[in-house]
Amino acid sequence: MAARTCWAGTAAAEVFDIADANSLPGGWIGYAVATSAQGGITGVSDLTGLSQAVTVGASRRIKITVRVILSTTVVGTAWLKIREGSTTLGTSRVALETTGGAGQMSVIAMWVGTPSSGAHTYKATVDVISGGGTWTSAVDVSPENDAFILIEDIGPSS
């Protein structure tokens, strides 16, 4: 974007063209919310409802954020992963300890990168790595506790 010599709204003439527009973040390009809880997670499992197909523009940087609530009734460790196909892009580790009940934690994973232009499908998975037992991806219908995947265009890659 050209250097500004005045504040917005005070210029006698200012031209904003496509090159300027392409230098700005594009905003969210994909969003999905889980609508039901998922139980029975014992190994590597895709999280139901947390997959999103998007089209990425040429030379764009994107940010993917995944948030879920994970719970288990045994002491254990799991990874929340952001994946494209079988490729892991970002991870967040959660270790839960229980004392006579279920352990529960809100977990967030993020990834920033510059994928190739075109169609991509991103998803959230949970990989239980220790402690055995069965994990659950909980769903809370209140907006502050939604389980979601959000894909944002955060600007040009250079």
C-alpha cells in the first residue's frame, strides 16, 4: 500500500486500487462448529463436524484455529491436531488428571502457513497417546464454549 500522507477521510483525493486491496487480510474464509458431542475416542480420531473446505488465493498466508473441550475419566495425555489429509500442521498437547471424576479442559491449537493456491480441506483430530481410557470431545451450545475450526486469510505471504 502506498504511504499515507493524511488521515482517512481528510484527503482531497486518494485512490484505492486492487493492489491495495490484495495487500490486506481477507478475513475468515471457512468456519465450522461441532453440533454434537463425540465419545469413544481411543486412538487417532477425526472430530465430527470440525472439517472445513476452503479455497486459498495465490501467495496468501492463512491462520487456522481449532478449539474443543476434551474430557476423560482416566489420567491421560492426548494431542489436538490440525491436519490436512494425513499431514499434521499444528498441535496442542493436553494432559488430564482426574480425582474420582472426569477431567475436562478447553484446548486450542493454531497453525499459520502459506499453502498452495486452490482447494484445501482442514480438519481437527484427537490422538490419545497415554493413559488408555476413552476420551470425549464435548459440545456446549453456549457461544463462549463452542467447539470450532476457523480458517482466516491474514494477508499476503510476503
